[in-house]
Amino acid sequence: MGFCIFNNAAIAARYAQATYGLERILIADWDVHHGNGTQAIFEADPSVFFFSTHQWPWYPGTGAAAETGTGAGRGTIMNRPFPAGAGRAEILGAFEDDLIPAMKDFRPELVIISAGFDSRRGDPLGGFRLEDEDFADLTRLMVALADEHAGGRLVSLLEGGYNLDGLASATAAHVKVLLD
């Protein structure tokens, strides 16, 4: 339903499981759109925890907070939908207040970031207000989480971003933290 032909995060997770025998993988998605494909692939799979902050209501219309997984995967989907205008307090707050505590129990062996920069202020396809420094702080949080639980194993995958200047500056802030 989105702009992707292949789900890079799902492919990466399954590859890591099949090739390296990893049992628990976190996919964290800060794209302005809900990762409905990622959720659908893993909603019944307890080995992959999917966390998403996204604009609500908004395309594709999925990602309600009540969607928490099904069957054996119940509790491994965590959606944090926010209205247009949400920014640092809401999104970074959800990562700090909800994702980090959940990872104490899940203990991922690999962290995958669906790094969508269409949640940046000024993007024409979304209404979030994250700034470049917010992405740097989100990245620091994810690096620390990977260091604590996954032996530093972290993969970042570029997702959305449709204001080219904003995409470039937000990506640069993100990559700078990854390289530090």
C-alpha cells in the first residue's frame, strides 16, 4: 500500500535470522506513515518486535494503538499514533517512555531502524515537526539501545523523505551520530 516494492526492514530481519541465527529483532520506524507492511508481516511472529510512531489519521489508515499483534505475536507490535503537528516531545517521548522499557523484556539481538525523514518539519507528505537535532537524538537513543541489548548491532534503512533539502540535512544528522 505504500511507496515500496520490497520491504527492506522485513528482508533484513529475515536475512539476519536465517544467516546469523538471531532470535529477537527490533524494527523501529519513525516514518510519518505507519509501516503497515512491516506490521502485517510480523504481527503473529514473537521473534520480531515492531515499534512505529506515525501520523494519525493518515495514509495508510493502519497503526492504531490497540493493534498489538496477534496469536503468538501479541504484544510485539507497539504503535504510537500522533496527530499532525506532533514533534520532539511526542515522538522522542514515545521512544523513551514506551520503546526503551519494552526492550528491557524483549532484549533484541539486532536493532533495525526504518529511518523515514518525512516526519521532518516541512515535508510535503506529512505534518510532523521533527528537526534535524531530533533525528540525531533518536539515533543516539537507538545506538544506546543496540549497545545495551544487541552488542551494538544496528542497521539503518532509509525510508521516506520528500523535501530534498530536509531529507539531506536530517539524513546527515542521523549518519553523523552513527559514525561517532
